[in-house]
Amino acid sequence: MRQARLLTPDGPVAGRYEDGTIHADDGVYEVGVDGRLLPPCEPSALYCVGRNYAETLDQMAYERPAEPDFFIKPPTSLLGHGQPIPAPDWTDELTYAGELVAVIDRRCRALDPADVPDVVRGYTILNDVDALDQVGRTARKAFDGSAPLGPWIETDLADPTDVEMETIVAGERRQSANTELMLFDPFELVAHLSERFTLRPGDCIAFGSPANPGLIEPGDAVSITYEGVGTLENAVAEGGFP
């Protein structure tokens, strides 16, 4: 099942997504007619794992981490599917990263990897937008609009450790990989973070991205597909921040 959120003139609604409509408790809403898609959850934080593919280590000349490497994006970084990605005027090196994301379903901490499927609501997709020329991860990755998320939560993904993905930028395929190539698998990563943070319903854990050659610039459309989950699409805004 797919779960989605829609912003209507009367406020957000949430429900089951099917064929361009959202079936909520108070009725059926048509996406694009009754409103636009919102990020499919409301996380208190987005925990993002870095350096989790060998080809990323090779591209960026990183050493293989002994344990998962992570950073945090705030809720203010979120964008919904179809919303424009701002191109800040303080960076000349804006890039993308297509990542699979687990959405937490209940408050939890100190998990074993085997327990992780019981606390995950489902999976969605993140574009980890990065201003490479800024100093420090927070400046590079935590700014407004740096976390397009969606389009929905897929609750029936059978196996997150074996999912094909690809990213298309301006009609060119830039990423193609499988989650089986991760250095740390999704269950290990959620368990690792739960040893350090109390995870809350709606919190997101992104599992990292394969190598992502090239930059994005105003006018570029970015399309990230994870098989069995969906496709997240956003274009880079011509005007940057409103």
C-alpha cells in the first residue's frame, strides 16, 4: 500500500494513494486538482547515512568507514514531490543523491537489526541535495529545500536490501545501482542509529547514495526511481529561493 499526504486549500490530508487519488477518512482527493503532494511524513529529523557505497568512496577519495557515518537534516529542509529545488546564490556546486529511506512507525530505541522491520512503516525516496563548495556538512546539506522527499510511503516493499535504483538528470542517467551494494544494510543502519537517538513516528533514515557524477543547475529535472517504491521528481528552480 502507498500512503501519501496532500496539501488542500483546507489544510493537509493523508490517506491511501492509488492512481492519482488519495483516499482519506473524509473523502477522496485528486492529486493536482484538489491539492499537491506534501512530503509523505512529518519527521522530527532526517538521519542521513553517508559513504555507504564503495563507488562513492572511490569517487570522493574517502576511506571505508569502520562504522556507519551519518549527519542530520532538519524538517525545514523538506520539499514535496514536484516542488522546485532552490538553487541558492551562495553556491556554484549543487549536486544530488538518490537515496532509499525508511520511515519509522513507532517510538523506539536500542534496536537489534532483526527487530527493525517491526518498527518501519515503509519506504520512500530522498534527494540529498548538497552544496559541495560550502564548508562543513551542515552548511552543505541542511539548508531549506535540500531534502525533496516522496512521493509516498510504500508499506509493502519486500526486501530493502535488493532494490534497483536509477537517477535521471536532464534526460541523462547519472546513477544506477542496487541496494545490495551498500556497505551497511538498512537493518544495520536503523539499529545503529537507534543506539544513539530515540526514533519517533515519522522520522526518516536515508541509507546513502551510489556515486553521483555531475552537478545540477536551474532548469534541470531530477528523477529518482527505486524499484518497488516509486519515482521522486523535482526540477531545479530558475530563481532559487523565493
